[in-house]
Amino acid sequence: MTLTTARGAGTAPSPAAERDREDVLGDLEKAGLEKGGATEHTARSHGESGGEPSMGELVSRVTDDFSRLLSQQVELAKAELKEEGVKAGKVAGMFGGAAFAGYMVAVFLSLTAVFALANAIDPAWAALIVTVLWAVAGGVLALMGRARSREMSPAPEQTIETLKEDAEWARHPTHPTG
């Protein structure tokens, strides 16, 4: 049996993640929860005596089934998150490699510009011109970043406003707000 998700179609899960999923799904099948057999399982496990169960027994069975289902769903979620974490780590490594490659491109383009200018002027002046161009580009980016950072608000303003409304409602539940 394999578990397929809308996101996971087309990518092969790791063998360890597939084993984790298989274990969790096997537990679901054993419990009879996957095919709607939870009531049969609980009737067998609680030793029903053929008569009508009491309300307390029914509540106990539902609670046990819900608890078991919840724990199995948590285990399944852990297995899926573990697999997604491995994928995210690989993607982060690829982006890190791409950033380093971009940095190297900038370095070699700068050297190319220095050597090209060195054909027309003294090499020291050519290197200084390229350095000044990089300094200007860095300064412009820093100023743009500073302006954008001033526009940001670290506080979640909408959440704070909603909490204030909730607090006001809790103080006066019969009065409409706003």
C-alpha cells in the first residue's frame, strides 16, 4: 500500500519515510479505522456481551477510538514532515550553491571589467573605477533596504486589533462592537 498526496505526486519518497508511512498506515488498518471498522474493533476489544452497551461504555469507546485515531494521525504527520524536511534541506543547499555561483560570477565580471579598462588606462585606476561602481551599487541597495525596513511594522497589527475587539466583547458581551 502506498500513500499518495496531491503534492507528492511525481516525487519518490525516501525509503525511510516510506517505511514510516507504511507502519502508520498498517496500524490504521489493524485498528480497522481506515475502512470504517472502528466500531467492530472496539466491540471486539471491549468484550461486548451481546446486550446494549451503556452510555458510559459508548462514550469510552468513542474516546478510545478518537484518541487512537488522533495519535495515528500525529504519527503520519510526523513521517510526512520528516520527508518534507529532508527535501527542504536539499533545496536550501541548492540555493546556497546558486548564491555562491552568483557571487563568483560577480567577482569574475568585475575582474573582466578591470582588465578591459586596463587596456585603455592604468590598471590601478581601472581597479579603482570598478571598486567605486560596486560601492555605489552597494550604497544604493543599502538605502533602498533602509527605506523599505522603515515601512515594515514588527508588531502584528491586525492580530492586536482583533484581540482588543475580543477583550472588549468579553467585557460587554451583550453590546455590539464598532
